[in-house]
Amino acid sequence: MLTPVPPTACARARESASAHLDGELVELQEAQLEAHLRSCPECQAYAAEIGEISRRLSAAPLAQPEGPMFVAQRPRRTAFIPAAAAAAIVVGLAGSSFAVGGMLGRGSNAPRPATTETSALAGSIELLMLPTLRGTPSKTAQIPSRIIAL
């Protein structure tokens, strides 16, 4: 594994020389660069070289393209937009019909019919248990065995 090497004063000065050409240094950074360039002939030569290259590039005429230039565009995918809109409408309609159905279903207070045998027999079992709880002997009762289905 490589260990990170801290930047040297020369590496920082060379980065600062490039930033100086672009006008990106603040006054303190410029003073630090000038102090380093006075004491380091290698960095002074580097700064002079990149300064000369920058001046030559700035003075060079711009090259004009020989032919027309076109940038390729990706084809737009518009086929899925109507499908997504239709899906959103279907989901909205389904949700609203469930909401309306739920609101309409809450309005009726009519008792619901028994749906299992145990709930159908609940009334008859109470008739059998009530006399026993009161202390009176119970009579044999007939329990209807019918299931009401919806």
C-alpha cells in the first residue's frame, strides 16, 4: 500500500505558479510564491516556462473548423410518457373508487347477517347458559344449525 507523501514546498509553488497565471491567487499566496521563487532557481525556471507557454497560446490565432460541426443528439424516449400517464390515471381512479366505496359502506347501520355457524348459534347459547347462571335448571333447547353466507 502506498503511503501518502506530503507535498513539498516546490510542489506547492508549482501549483501556485499555475494558479497565478489564471489569476486565482490571493495576496498572501502570491507573496508566498514570490518568496519561494526568489530562493529556488528550479521553480523560478518552471514559472518562467509556463508563463511563456501561456503567452504564446494567448497570442496564437484561433483555429476555425473546416466543415460544419454537428453534435449527435440522443433519441428522445417519448413512448413511455403516455403509458406512465395512463398508469397514473388508472391508479387514481382505483384509489378514488375504494375511498368512495368505503365512505358509502360506513353510512349503513343495518346489522350484518351472521356468516359462521358459531355466530349464528350465539343467540341460542345465551338462552341455554342464562338459566344455569341464575341457578334454575335449564331445559333442553333445540339449536338451529344453519349458516348464512353472503
